[in-house]
Amino acid sequence: MARRQNTPPAEDFTENIVDIDVTSEMEGSFLEYAYSVIYSRALPDARDGLKPVQRRILYMMSDMGLRPDRGHVKSARVVGEVMGKLHPHGDAAIYDAMVRMAQDFALRLPLIDGHGNFGSLDDGPAAPRYTEARLAAPALSLTDHLDEDVVDFVPNYDNQLQQPEVLPAAFPNLLVNGATGIAVGMATNMAPHNLVEVIAAARHLIANPDAGLDELMKFVPGPDLPTGGRIVGLSGIRDAYATGRGSFKTRAKVEVEQLSARRTGLVVTELPYMVGPEKVIEKIKDAVTSKKLQGISDIVDLTDRNHGLRLVIELKNGFNPKAVLQQLYKHSPMEDSFGINNVTLVDGQPQTLGLVDLLRVYVDHRLSVVRRRTAFRLGRKKDRLHLVEGLLIAIVDIDEVIQIIRSSDEAAAARERLMAIYDLTEIQANYILELRLRQLTKYSRIELEKEQEELRREIAELEAILNSDQRLRELVSAELEEISTKYGTPRRTVLLESEAVAPTVAAPAGKAAKAAPLALEIPDDPCWAVLTTSGQIARTANRDPLAEGGQRIKHDIFRSVVATTARGEIGAVTSAGRMLRIQVLDMPVLPPSSGLPNLAGGVPAKEFITLAKGESLVGFAPLDAVLAVGTARGVVKRVSPDYPLNREDWEIISLKDKDSVAGISVAGDDADLVFVTAQAQLLRFPASTVRPQGRTAGGMAGIKLPEDDSVIFFGAVGAQDPEAVVVTIAGSSEALPGTAAGTAKVTPFAEYPQKGRATGGVRAHRFLRGEDLLTLAWAGHGPAKAASAAGVARALPNEHGRRDGSGIPLNQAVDAVGPSQG
């Protein structure tokens, strides 16, 4: 019996088999995969700061009409549209990218307005079928003018549709919102920044194309994280801005509060970037259990939607809150590191860019966008002008035009006759043939002539922009300024150059000493602690900027300037008669060329000082000098500097009911103490007549006051200072604040005679009609300087008035007066 042959001949199995080298095949396939991940998935484009999936989401939502003034739609619908038309990957990746763009704790300027549960720092979002979304207002600035040929379009994954290669991006999204992504063999991690600061740097680069890093860092001193917090150490930031790689430490914002009569606690109101409260609580509990943390009795999460983050860490009695806080920074995520790695796509190639290059790539992109938009609009205007000119020709001889059209057998013949008789182009002739009769009225002709004139003007403007690089740059800069004004917000993250640490522990004999912490390597150089009238505090890098003849810091007014050292301590005196201890090292550094309140890195005093309701900060004072204190009821006291060493705040004067501290000043025996009252009485007497007292004393009578009078200024002035002046500003008690500027007078201090303590003094200002009190007064080393509450400079009279003379009318209201320098 013959065997059936069911298999083909052996040669059929080998004819389609190709021998290849496995190593070469793997290398080629891996390179293709790596390129796809790098270019099409993981890294953002340096021009618009978006990954492909983010760009496709925003473009599709814009194409769907999901504008901020319209209703939300299901997130699943957006995900489906993006996946079906533009993005050849799974729905999970699309929704994850969409969620991140809606999270205000992840992006400094969210691009999607989410409705529903879009997750938190500790929990993920709800499924896309449960959430809704639409574009946020800033996202419109990224997608505007896509219909004006501002960017190139490329085919989608199946060549059926077109999508933008890059978005127009009216603001530097990459720097503002940052980016994170892991590619093959490389990764990116970019920190968010403040929109106002980044745009200011971009505008400076537009005006000064050769600007360097130092110039741009005056505008962008460091990242501005969405969750606030504090950045400690700025050297790593500068490295990142210079090379594209660096790191910095972020810390939680913590305040020491009295939780009860016998309990003190640490209250956390801001956490490091992308650190959630549940993670912090878990790590703290683990560290307490393992004995790494001591002094903590409980931790409670009081976070809610109305008050935001609030973690209360209750401390055991007898433990120093600052020591416990240092442990928390070491053993919990309350201190975290952020590694900057600015890897981004430039012309399709991954590059590591510093701040200057990032801004330059964006500026070049924006110049290209505006140039293309201008050229597109110019073409449209010229096309319309061409039609209007042809229409005007037809309207002038409309009867003949109608006769030509009616006598023609077909449209082609009418078109040829119109072109031949009136010297029209084919486009103009076609447009005339398509006209409606109502467009041929006399009124329409007037409108067309106006339109023709307007079109010619607009064409001239557009051509001027295209023909002038300067005009183009000015237009881009103006548009950036508009975005900054519209969407800019104040800085949230405080920048601190250094931190306070414990001293180095000495090593036993024969063993190597332990390395000193970084903060101990910072020299204890002399510096100035500064408090301004706008409520900002800072310290100088050294004393040179305020030294006589040296470079001076520009600002409206300094309220207090205290000579100290970088690692020293000063006191802050409040209106309630309290003095609080402040570590100078915790203050931000004031650059010599900067000024407040536009200080790069300066912070409000409330960031460092906790005040009770109705309590205000009066000024700074050294802890080793005799301090003079004057109250609103005319009490004076010189305080001996015997302050407690183990307390953070204490009383320096015992105030009576309804009394408050009006002013403080360092006062040696050779100074004169000065009171100025609302009723324009000035008393000057030697400080030596007031003996120094202990902290709990209530002081003694300084100036004799009527019942309806009160002290508005108190301070110490050099008795022999030839440059000392007195400034008085009068007004009406019935006038609303800011409605009347009043009158001002500047008088040499020497014109006011010394009087005895506890007397009524002499008249310092004669009131004019409508004036009944002094709204402001100041005495000190001249020349004096005035400013508004917002820190805007105001002019004072140049000439000196008599001691008891009237003032000169002011053009603008003055809210603060002080020395022109510290």
C-alpha cells in the first residue's frame, strides 16, 4: 500500500526563510523603539512645552469647541476623540495626561478645567466616565490662531487627518508648567516657574538678544512650585539654569503655634512639590515607632477645601520645636530634593538646555509664529482689497456692467467681456458676477471706500511689521505682556539662599572629625536685616550696599535697618509690646541691585512672624542694645537688653488698656527722644533723662497729652545731627483715607528746642482751613523720602518750612515717610 504524501517538498519550507544576524536585528528594532519613545511620547517640545499626547488633547478639545465659556463634557468623550483620530495609543495614557493638565497641584498654570474627582497628591482620579472637562482659559493662548498658518500641520497616524506639529504657544509653557518624562536612555524633569517672572525674562531677551544668564536670573530667581513651600539653597538652581542639570531642596512651610495653654505644635500649611499629606503622616508615624523621631505626641490632618492644607503635629512638653522640626526635615518627606534635568526636543533632537537656551528657543518660535500670522493676514487683506477695488470699478459704471451681464449668453462670456472692458482680473470678475443686487446701493459704495481705506492702512501696518525685525519683536513682547497681566499670579514659593543647622560635633582624639554641615560653611559675615514699609523683610549679602558712599539699595522706604551678622539673631517688636526672636539666616538675601517690593526672593514679614489679631509689626531691633519704646498714650521706656535666652518671644513693656507701641528706636545716652502727636505737638528731650528699666516695667511719662490727642510718631534722633529733619503731613479727620493728599512740611530738627520730659512740647505744624490733625509724622536723618502704601515714590517739599508754619499742598497722598537710606 502506497503512503500518502501530505507534506510539501522540503524546499518549500526554506524558500521564504532569510538568515539574519540577531544582534543587528535587535539593535535596529531597539533603536526604532527608542526613537519612537523619545520623539513621539516621553519628551516635550522646547517650543510649546508639550508632549505629543498633551498637544493632541488640547488641539482636539479646541477643535471640539470645549471653550471655557461653554459647558463641560464627559472626559471619556475627549479621550475617545483623541484616541480615534490622533493618538495611536491606549486610552489610559491619554486620560492620565489629561488629568495631569487639570491638576492645580501639578501644574503652575493648569490647562484643563476639570469637573469632578481629578485626584489628589495621595489618591488617583475617578474613571473618565465619571469626570467632565473643558479647556481652561490659559489653554486658549496655546491654541489661538491655528487657522492662520502659524505652524506646520502633519498627518495623523493613518494619514486621514491633519494635526499641528507644534502649538503657537503664546506663553513659555515649558518653563511655566515644567515637565516630567522617562524615555529610553534619558529622562526629563523640569520644575514649574512663575508666569510673570518667565515672561519678564522672555521680554528682556526679546529686547536684548545677547542677554546672559545673570541678567535673566534677575527676572527668574528660581522655580515657583504650585504647592508653595520653601526652596533652600540656590546654588543648585543656578547650576541648572547654566547647564540644564542641577538640584535643590524643598521644604514644607511650618509655623509654631500654641495649640492650648500647655501644648505647642508645628502646623504645616504647605508641603514640598508632589508630596501628599498621607505620605507625610505615614513616614512620621514610622519614624516615631522606630525611635528616629522624638518629642511628637500626635499628628492630625485638618485639611479641608475652605482652609487648604493643615497638618498639626503636637509636641510633648519640654521639647524645642525647632529641634523637632530639624528631625522632621531629616526623617520625613517634609524636606525633599528636586533634581532638574532639562532634556527637551529641539528640531526633533533631544538636548539638555539651560535657562538662556530654553527662553531663546521659545522666543524664536514665537517670532516665527507671529511672522507667519502677519504674513497670512497680509495675504488675506490684499486679497480682500483686490476684490474691493474691482467692486468699486463695477459700481461706478453699474448700469453698463448689468447690461454686459444681461447681454451675455453665459457666465464665461460675461466674465471675459468684463475683464476686457474694465481691465479686471478673473477673480474680480467672478466676484462681481456673484454679487447680490443689494450690495450695489450708493450706501454700499461709501462703505466700500471706507473699507478700502482701512484695508490699505492695515496692509501698511502689516508690511511694516514684516519689514522690521524691531517692530516684530515689539509686537511679540506686547502680546507676552498682555498674557502676563491676564494670567499672572504672585509667587508662591519662598526662595532661601541658606539654612540654619546644628554645629559640628567634635571628634575624639585620634579620629577624623565629622564633616561640617553645609550651613556651617557659610561665613558669619556682617549684614543688614531690613524691614520695609510695604511689609517685606530681607537681609543683605553684606554691609557694603548700605555703607556710606557704597552702592545703595533702591526702595521706597526702610522702616527698620539693623546691623547684624548672617547667623545672628534680632528682635521684632509688635504693637502689643512683644519682642520676637528672629534668625537672620532664615531671611532671604537682598541682592544689592534689587529693590523692594519687587525683590527677587524677598518675602512678606508674615512668612516669619505670627501676629495676633489686631497686632502689627512695629520694627526690628538688635538684642544687645538699649531700646527706647514710645506708646500711643505718651509713655516712654528704655529697655535694658537682658532678654531671656531660651524663649522665642517676651514682653518688653507692660502696656495699659487701649495703649499700643507707637515706635521703637535704639537710643544711647547721647540721643534725643522725639514724640509727635496728632494735634501737631512735638516734644524733644534727652534720652539720658529716661533710666533703662527691666522687661516687665511699664515705663514712665514721656509727653503730656490731652484726652483727645495721641502719639503718631516716636523715635530717637542724634542730638547733634546737622542733617536731621522733621516731616509733618496734615489733613482732615473727616476725609476718607486716600481722598485728600493734605499738606506737608519739612523742617530742620535743630529748630525744635529741647524740653523737659512729661511736658507738652511745642507746636510743629500750623493747620490750614479744613485741617485738624497730623496724619503722618517722622523725624530722623535726612533727606527724607516718601512713598504710597504700595511703595510708589511720592514727592515732598524741597524747601524747609518754619517750625510752627503751615504745610505745602501735596499732589498725591503720602502713606509713609522715612530715611533715604539705612
